[in-house]
Amino acid sequence: MPEPKPSADLWRSFLKPGRGQLVVGAMLCITALLVVWTIRSQAAKPDYSNLRRSELVQLLDNLTAETRRLESEVRELTTTRDELRSGVAGAKEADDEASRRLDRLKILAGTVPAHGPGVRIVIQDPQSKVTPELLLEALEEMRDAGGEVIEFNDAARVTTGTWIGRDAAGKISVDGVALSAPYRLEVIGDPATLETGARFRGGLVSQVEGSNVQGQVTISQESDVRIDSLAQAEKPRFARPK
């Protein structure tokens, strides 16, 4: 039987490789891939291989200085942003609080109209026995019950300096404003508390409807009491702001 030709053996080995040939082929393929990847990676990076040591040190120093500069700039911008935020918010809050305080002071001073829930009290005095002292006690009762704004007869606004007495004609006068019966009080505050303050034993209702005065008191709780009379603000003669 004739021996097979060498070329036929090679062709047969190529078509049907053995296990060892497959391993060698796989290793060669992986090696080729690693070589290609390494070449591409080196081509994409800056080439510092030709730089001297002093040049590399200088480059590193420049990068460090630039990093510090950028970090400092970030800190300054962050601080500026926080200051602007807190400054704007703080200034607005301070302005709002100052405006609220001014509004409250104007109401207390009686220099602006006011409205809100409260009570209307009407005192009938058929015997003309209501005295300034009785109205002063009624005023104090309303203040103790939480009355924030008080007005007599739609004409006299009560303030911290309000006085009640009689004028030259003998009429009851509030801050120089003469009053005539029936006497009316409009008070802004909690309606239920104000009415309770007027009706407690020994208070306004008891005194007016008692035997000494023989009058009558009508109290109505209102959801919106409007007080339009104004007081004249006076400049203190002696007190000065600290």
C-alpha cells in the first residue's frame, strides 16, 4: 500500500485540527488582541516618555497649582452663593417683621382704622346715672378680656393715654370727645371672651342693670367689627428712644 503524501497530511490536519493545535491557535489569537489593545492605548495617551525628570516635576507642579486654584475658586463661589441666599432671605424676613411690627404699633396708637371679630355693647341710661368711673371700669374689663381695639360712640378711639371724665357742660368725655347716651362700645377681640368679661358678676352688666343705675346693656357678638375713628398721635415730651 502506498504511503500518503506529505501535502495530503497537512491538508487533513488543517481541516481536522487536534486539541493541541486548537489551544495554540487560541493563545496566538489572545496574544494578538493584547498587542493591538496596548498599541491603541499608548497612542491615545500623551507621550511623556521623552520628557526629562525636571520637566515632569514642573508639569506636576503646574497641575497641582491649577487644582488648588480651582478648589479655591469653588470655595469662594460657594461662600458667595450662601451669603447671597442668606442675605436676601434675611433682609426680606427683617423687612416683613418690621412691617408687621409697624402695623401693630399703628393699631395700638390708634392712627389707622382696624377691623376684626369682636362685640358691640350698647348701654342704655334712662336715669342719666352712668358715671365716667363706670365707663372706665368697663374699658378696663374689655382690656383685661383681651380687647385689642376699643372705640366709644363711633367717635373716640381708645389708646394707652385715653382718659375719661366730664367736660365743662357736665357730659361724659373720652379724650375730650363728649358722649351722649346711649353709650356704645365697639371692641375687637375674641367675641365670647369679651362678652364673658362684660357679664361676670359685679362687672359692667351687673352695675348698669343694678338698682344704682337702672339701665340696660345689650351685647352682640360680631364676626367683623369696623373701627374707623382715629386718635391724634402726640409726640412724647420727656421720653426718648434708647
